[in-house]
Amino acid sequence: MSRKTSQSKKSSMRCPRFAMSPKILKVLALLVVVAALKLTLLGSLGLKTWEELRNAELLPVPQALAAKPGAKSAAKAAPAPEPATAESDMLDQAAIPGASVKESKDVSTLKRREDELAAKERALASMEKTIDDKLAELKRSEATLKALLDQADVLKDARIKRQVDTYMAMKPKQAAEVLSNMDQDLAVKILTGMKPKVAGEIMTYVKTPKAAKLTEAMTAVQTPLQGPGK
């Protein structure tokens, strides 16, 4: 009995639960419909908003600036300095070639002057060398001439000494006759080369006018030749 009673209770409790489920389903269906409507509205609004945002993000910078009056004026004012900059660049570029041409002319002028000075220096150096060579040649010629003169003097002195010896060996009267008819300079050299005693004896036989001249010339001689017996 008790088992049947419990089973009847369980069955009575289950029946009302299944009786409420259609209501719940209706409520759930309404909720689903409302939710779907909301989602539809939200979806349409969201799509519209997203498209607006996308259009705003993808909008080019010049169009965005053009949409604003202040930005448009600023955009117009910004490129204004460019012509002045370009003009100044053109002026600078035009001025640079002129300056470079002037510098090149100055450099060429300096180079030409340096070349001229170098050429003059070379010419002066060549002239100095030529003068030095001529002086050296002149000194050599002078030395050669002096050697020849010395040699001639030696030979002349040797010849005069031989003549002195010859006239000293002669008799005074004979020697006086020869010396009186001889060239005065040579006669003076021969007489001055003799011993004074021999020369005096010869002069006694020379005529007075000639003897006076020979004596005067002998006195003028500063360096008489030395005879062998002196």
C-alpha cells in the first residue's frame, strides 16, 4: 500500500512539471524572438556605424583636410614658401657658376704668372752659368798667357845673359862700338847685367851723347839683371 502511495505521489508530482513546460517554451520563444529583433537592430546599427568608421579611416588626408575650412586655408598657405625657395635655389645656382668662373680665371692668372717667373728664373740661371763659364775660361786663358810670358821672360833673360857673357869676354873698345849701334833697351839690359867694373870700362869708349842716354836708362832700371860674375 505504502509503495503504491509513494508511486502515486511521484506521478502526481511529475504531471504538473510537464504541464508547465509549454508556457516555458512560449516564454522562451518570445525571448528568442525579442533577442533576434535586438540582434537584428544592433546588427544593422553596427554595420552602419562600422561603415561610417571605415569610410572615416580610409578617407585620404587631402579630402579630410578639404572637409575643414581652416585646414583648407592652412593647406593652401603651407606650399606658398616653395616658389621663394625655388627662386633662391635658382639664384644660388646662377651665382655659383659666376663665382667658379672668376675663381678659375684667378687661378689661371696666378698659374700664368708663376710660369713666367719660373721661365725668368731659368733664364737668369742660364745666364749666370754662362757668365761663370766665361769667367772660368778667361781665368784659364790668363793663366796660360802668364805662363807663356814667364817662359818668354826666362828665355829672354837666358839669351841676354848669354849676350852679357859674350860682351864681357870682348875687349872694352870693341864691345863699346857694338853696344853704341845696338838698340838702346837691349844695350841697357846687357850693360846692367855686367859687372859694374866691366860696364864702366866699356862706357869709356862710348861717345858722350850715347853714353849719357845709356847711363840715364840704366839708372831708371829698377831690377837689373844679375850677371854670372856678380
